[in-house]
Amino acid sequence: GHSPAPHCFPAPSPPQAWQHHLEWALWFFKNDRSRAWQSNLHRVTKFNTVEDFWAIYNNIQLASKLSSGCDYALFKDGIKPMWEDSRNKRGGRWLVSLTKQQRHIELDHLWLETLLCLIGESFGEHSQEVCGAVINIRAKGDKIAVWTREAENQEGVLHIGRVYKERLGLSTKTIIGYQAHADTATKSNSLAKNKFVV
């Protein structure tokens, strides 16, 4: 038999988005004040394909239907969605604060777009800087944030912020800020200063 030499037929390269075969973990936080913060945080599931992502997404409650005080978080597997995690603590987050009205119109779309930015590695080479994303459902206004691992990496952080703002379709007039977790940890959220803005 004249089987062709293997090198004549390069294997088709996997789709760009999944070339790193990243595992992602989805977390859910339910605010039960009778329990410690960490015991309110649950890892729901892990996945590493687009198909599995959609299967999970289509089976969980929409963010807009969660009760106040709840969070979803999507993080690279092995990174906990808390700033104390060693891979988060030198980082920070791009924070999008929403009005109460936006929950009914845009919240689910913005959160889904955020998730797709993460799993699709929309930030190019800087995608490795991304740790995860969190959505906070709160009575006074919901928040969505993308967490990155190194607050001092100005080039990476700014690239992520610009691409993220564009992908969310936010108007140029809307300013989003990046806060280092170290600054947020020492102040209440409203007082943490922005390290960068886009």
C-alpha cells in the first residue's frame, strides 16, 4: 500500500476560539446572610466547548430573573471568583454599572455578550490576561465586570477595555472604569478610584 506520508496532510487547525482548550467554570452566589460568604458560593459546572456552553446557558436562569444579592461568575477553571485568589489579587476589573431600567432591556444581552467575549477569546493575545467575569444583581443597580490578572499591564488592560466596550455596543459617551482589586479591597466600591478609563 502506498499510504501518503503523514506530513502531506496537515491536520485541520481547530477553530481559533478553542485553540487553547480552556476549561471554564460557572459559579453562582446566593446571598444568605446566615452563612459565611464562601459557603454561599457554588461552582455550578465546567465546560470547554461552545456546544456545552450553550447547553448550560439555555438551562440556567437569566441574570435578569435572579433575586437581588445574587451573582453569576464565569472564570477560567482553577481561578476562584474572589479577589483573594492568587491569580486575581494583583489584577482588577473593568466595571459596567447599569441603571435599574437596563435590567429589563439590556442586562441579559450585555451579560451574554460578556460571556461570549471570554469564551471566544475576543481580546486576541491579551485574552490570557482575562481571569473571568462577574454579574451582580443588586436592587440599587446591577453590575457586570471583566476581571484581569495584572492591573499594572497597561497595554493589555486598555486593549481589553476598548474591545469589551465596543463588543457591548456602549456609546462613546459611556465611560467605563478599571479598578485594581487592591484599591477596591481597601475602600467601599463607590470610592475606589479608576486606574484606567475607556
